[in-house]
Amino acid sequence: MKLSTPSAMAATILGVAGIVLAASGGAAAATATVGMTNTLKFTPRTLTVHVGDTVVWKNGSALTHTVTDVPKLASTAGDAGLPQGAKPFNSGYLDPGQSYSHTFTVPGTYHYFCIPHEATGMVGVVIVKPARH
């Protein structure tokens, strides 16, 4: 098929994108936000998302925090946990005002923590459900 004008090409591209979106169920990925506080908490502490969704952690405190789900780095075994097949993640140290995002591709329950504040209970949970249809 020969496309002779830019608008014909754009229409074709948009049409193909619509077919792909319809074939995939049409559900768009979402973004959810978790705050990191001066009171050494993730808010909300537990969040439910779907496969393909992205979570953004925002450090709104005056302290440095991390978002870590690497079991070997946890002081307490239950503070970090990944579903089978999921890869560990670690934001590194986030200064006040910085953010970190992670897109979840494997369903299951993720237990994560803040490295410098794990002992004070700065832990969180992300429950990832199968993709929306």
C-alpha cells in the first residue's frame, strides 16, 4: 500500500494503533503514586495495581529514603519479597523532592522497604493483579 500524503500516513498509523489497542483488550496502563514522609512511612502503605501499571514513589519529606525490594538487602526477611519470576528493584537513595518509578510486569505481592528506615517500620506492599481486560 502506498501512502501519498502525511495525513494518509497518520490515519493509517492511528488505525493500526487502534487495532492493536483493541486486540490487547483496550485497557490503558495506569500510574499510581506513593508518598514518602517525615514520619517514616510510605503512604499508602498498601497499594493494589495491575500488570503494566507504574508506581511512582515521591519523596516529599526532608529525609533521604529508598524504595527497595531486594531480599538480600533486608534486615528482616519479611520486609522484602517478590513473586516468582519478578526482578528485584532498588531506587538508590532519593533526596527530598526526588521520585522513583517502577512498572510492574509480574502479578503477585511485593514487599518493599526503605533501607535507612527499615528498623523503624518503613515498609510497604504492592499487590499486582493480572492485566485489565
